[in-house]
Amino acid sequence: MLAAMRKKKILNLFLWLVIIAFLATIVVVWGLGDNQATTNYVAKIDDTQISYLEYSRAYENTANQMRQLYGSLADTLLSTEGM
């Protein structure tokens, strides 16, 4: 059966086309995946978009409040909590 399949050139061509199409799909999907990461916001909740600048300011305000409340312990808390 395999020998009969090898003799048929059209089947051989078809299989090569399937392999090429599969590889091309992988390349295209990986290429398009990089373009999707270029959004103008960090988070989107319902219709509200939070920009990186807004997030950064809120983070710094929170970090400064923690430093005022906890002193030197705040840096330890910020580093261990992943903020």
C-alpha cells in the first residue's frame, strides 16, 4: 500500500503542500502574535482602558503611601508582594 502511495506523484505533491501550508501557518501566527502585544493600555475593564502612565502613577502613589505608613518596612513589603 505504501509503495502504491509513493508511486502516485499527485499524492506526493499534495502531502508536500500540506506540510508547507502547516509551516507557513505557524510562521504567520507567530508573526501576528507579536503585533497584538502593541496595545496602548495596560488593562481594560469593560470599556475603560487604563494606560501605562495611569497605572504607573497609581503604583507610585500607593508605594509612597506605604513608605509613609511603614517606613523602611515598606520596601520589603513592596518587593515581596510583587508590586
